[in-house]
Amino acid sequence: MKYDEKVSEPLTPHGGKSFGGATGSAGRQAETAKKVRTRFAPSPTGYQHVGGIRTALFDWLLARQNKGKFVLRFEDTDKKREVAGADKHLIKTLRELGLEYDEGPDIGGPFAPYRQSERLKSYQEWGQKLIQMSRAYADPYTPDEVQTFREQAKAGKVPFLFRNHRPKNPPQWEPGRPLRFKSEPKAYKWKDEVMGQMHAGPEAIDDFILIKSDGYPTYNFAHIVDDAEMEISHIIRGQEFLASVPNYLNLYETLGLKPPILATVPHILGPDGNKKLSKRDGAKDVLDYIRDGFLPDALINFIASLGWNDGTEQEVFSRADLIKKFRLGDVGHSGAKFDEKRLLWLNGHYIRQQSPESLFEISENFWPKSAAGAKEAYKKSVLGLVQERLKFLAELPELTSFFFSEPGIKTVRSLFNEPVDKQLQKIEASEYPGLLQATLTELKASDFSEEDIGRRLNGLLESLPSKPGILFAAVRIAVTGSQSSPQLFGTLQVLGKQKVLARIKQAIEAL
RNA sequence: GGCCCCUUCGUCUAGCGGUUAGGAUAUCUGGUUCUCAUCCAGAAGAUCGCGGGUUCGAAUCCCGCAGGGGUCACCA
């Protein structure tokens, strides 16, 4: 019976399932997976940066594209590195990004539990199976002894292979001792959906640890057992695992398991140098981007385009587009540098595409404190003015605070007294009050529609010696306390007659 | 050191034997008779890592080399 034909019987190392021996070439892949089941399997040791999320995204895309299932599994087998709360944080990250999973630790599923620490029985059983087959043995050495072997290898400039020290008569396996795989070194050829045809010689294969002395399995063992039991069809992972694939193939073969389709994605590189993006070098938590007001769709689009491209000149991909067009084979083979500037552009693009309604919704938590009591209609008008200049939503306070609180009189005064504004520099400081006074008089008679404000200010220019740039700069500073703002007439209209007149008056007095 | 992967404008990339090596972003310039932003137009920017082949013709195929990266854990 072939692995992918199994219908209902649970896969276990014994009973109900025959292992029919090795499949010959363990590298043979399932050409057509009947059911696509992908998994994202992080260890809860912290947050995820764009590199980790990218594999999750590819997994998710593949599952959605094929109407399959996307599974979340926690690989919490290293108790020393585990970080409390990291699991919830990861779940939140996936949720916020809209990468919903169909089975997972918190929502369960047909192959529960989805936490490796709760699946120890499975690993024990599969380990026993290997022992019975004489394909696993207890490691008799102390960590120090193994370390010595390792150092000898290093000194001799040869790769360290534990199997060179394989004991002739290993002791009985018992708790407290590591269990090692007894490998059968040989050459492998296999296909990687991203990297293409791969090969490795027997030197790549070693007796790796299956179960650690603390009773927890290693990643190398646990992921193979779990992927088989959970009927995972595709494994997408970073290139740090590429060198281990021959070991995995050897184990799959020994267990009579057909390997899932393998896909290796290159690392995402940090902005400087060519090093793999890492938390150590300040790689940001993807959830922090969400908190800064980067839109999930923009992040998804951006992360997908890091290394993936459909061969066209399209740059902006909706989620539906990605689901339709994503192909593992179109993922590049080289690492891509993470350039935040590009993300900034893309996010701005997505913000500009928002309808007024949806922009209002997603902006909800980003307003300045002073906007707390403001009316919805007013906020929407403000958004209409700043939409095209927002790069991410956390910029909202600095762009809009003057709509909700008075600009500091000190700021206004210094902008007039030491004008950095090129237009203002063209006239004498003594002329400012006159300009503002004339504006005040003119606007008092306005109905404060955008059109009327425009008409009146432009009319004012005809009776004044001032150039448009100078008058408008003066009014802008007086009213907003800043030398740049959204377009002036609209800004004045939204602010309203009362506030505008009061601020101009105040500015005149301050001069 | 062994094994493996990678190498096109600053950055993300298209390209799969014949192209003025294309797009996007970033940068700069001009325009949209108010700033900033947006938008539009334009400029600059890649001797396709290097050296050999194969070919009438190579970024594209082959072989070397160099540089970068990964791995050789009781981490994943």
C-alpha cells in the first residue's frame, strides 16, 4: 500500500499499516499530490520576521490554491529555548496577516495534538520500531566525548561524522540516553520544487540523534514522524535544512515512508551585507509592522515578491492574484535583500487604494490622542486630506494632530521668525502681520466652502503685492503650525471657520 | 576543510541562443500656475562576478576560477 493511497487508517509504526520495505529511490516524489496539506511549523522561541512568515505564506498560498489544508504545528521540543507566550504571539501574527490555518494547536483538527511536546508517545513508538529493525541504537558516549570526536574532526579538517564512532555493542536504550539513527550511507538524487534536481553523496549521511536524553525528539526525527502522521504533502523550509535532506531521505526510506514534496526557499538577507536576516541583527517582528499600520495585504504582497515573481511585469498582487498565480517553481534560487523602502512604497500604494470607509476602519487605532472626542464625519474628512501622503498608519498623528489640537504658538512664531520656507524668505518679516490681517478680513466674509476659500484667497492675491506661494505659506504656518500640510483650501474648510480665524488671529498677536 | 546552494541597474526582479538587456523601487530633473505628498513626463543607473570554450551569434549552453551563503548540534 502506498502512503498517499491511505484513506482512513491512522498511520502508526505498527499495526494496520505495512511498511513494505524501502521504496527503492526514496527521492521519488509524488508527482500529483491528491490532497495538498501544507504546514507551518515554527518553534515557539520568539517572534517571526519576514523570512519565517514567507514560508508560512507560501504554505498558505499552496493550500488555498489547491483547496487543501494549511496546518499550524508547534515544534516545541527544545525546552531550553522556549519562550513563554511565543505560541500566542505567533498565532496572533498569522491571524493579523490573514493567514488562517485549518488545523492547529488552538483549534484542533483530525490529527491533533498539534504540539510536538504532546506527541511524545508517537516518537517513542516510531523509535521503538527503529530499534526493533536494528536501525536505531543508544548513544553510549557522554556529550564531552562526542565533543572530543568533533574537535578531532575539525582539527583534521574533515567533516564530523558520528557514524565513524558507531559503537559495536551499544547498550540497551533507556531514559537518559540519546537514541541515534543507524544510517545506511548512500548517494541520493531528489527533486526540490524550488531548487530543482539535487544530489548528494554518502558523505552527507550520518547517525543523527532521534530522541534526546531528555526524552524529547529532535527536529530531524519529529518533523518526519509528524508530517507522515499528519499526511503533509509539501514541506517548504529555509535553505538551512538543505544539507540535511539526504539524512531525511535515508530515514524516510528506512521507515518505508514516501517523502512529501520538498521545497527549499533561499534565505531573506538583511539590508546590509549578505547575511541571513536574523533577529540578532534587528530583523523586525512582522507583528510590529502590523502595529505600525502596514496593511496585511501590502505585507503579504511584499513578502511574496521577495524571491517570487510570475515572469510578468506585474508588481502589485492581490491575495486572490497570489493564490491564482503562485508557483513554487517560480521562486528564485538566490537570497533577496529586505529593503524596507520598497515596502513603504507598496504600503502607501495600498493605503491610497482604500475606500474612505475602509480607510476609516483600519485607521481606528492610529489617531492622535487629541482626536479622542472627534466626530466620525470630521475624522473622515481629515483622512480624505491625508490619504495620499500616508505611508503607514502610524504616521497619522504627526500628519493630523493640528486638526485636533492647537498648533504650539512657539512653533508658529519660530517658523515665522526663522523661516525655513523658501517662499517666506522672499519678504521681510515685518510684512507677515499685514498678510495675515488681510486674510483674516477676507475669510470672515467666507461661507468656508473649499471653493469660496479658494476664490477669496486667490482674489486677495490680486490686491496684494504677494505671490501665491508667500501668502499660502504664511496662512499654512499660522493655521497648521507646520510648513507642509495637505492642500490648503481643503485643510481650512475641514478645520472650519471658527478655528481658522482664531488661529490666524493668534498668529498675528504672536508676531 | 568536506559537501551543497547562489552570483543581471543601489534594491526587488524580467530574461531561458539573436533584445537599444525590460519593469518596479530608490535617486535626480521638469510639469500638474500653494508647500509636502500624489499623479504625469524625462534623466541617470547593469561592459549580465571573472576566465576560457561551444556557436555565424551567449546574460542565456559547457568547463574552470573567484566571491558570497548554508551545513557538518542532545537548535530548529
